[in-house]
Amino acid sequence: MKVIFRSRDFASVESAGYGFNHRRPMSSPWHYQGRVQHRNWQGTYECFWDNASDTGKNAVELLWTVRGDARLFGLAAALKSQGFSVDVEQE
């Protein structure tokens, strides 16, 4: 299962109690990965600043992709309740 959403910054997601942690850079510029560890769901995530290096424009949003099992429906519901626009896909 995959949960995809956007945010304006790291703090609005990482400090909100959703379990996002262990952020570290990936091999591509402006791309990050980490873990989601919450008592109700768990998984891994990747995020990147949308258009940060491709167009030379200032990036305005982070695009997050979280992968895990069906418990991620709980994460999707929590994000939606806080006003994030969330897409859920089966892998």
C-alpha cells in the first residue's frame, strides 16, 4: 500500500505525532528517506522538494510517499483530518 501527500515543510509532518523519523538524504539532491514508526501503523517513506532541481524554481512543497501494509489507512485518515490532500494506492 502507498500513501501519497504534500506538505509545505518537514515540521508540519514530523512534529505532528504521525511517527515520521530517521530522515536522511538519498543519492539525488533534495530527496530524503526515513521510517514511519507509530503504534497504529509503520512503514518507510521517501520525500522530495517538488521541482527543486529540475526547473531551477523555488520548491514550494514536499511530495511524500509512504509504503507499508494496510494499517497505513490509519495514517491516511489522520493526515486527511489535519487538512492534507491524500491519495492511497495499492501496490
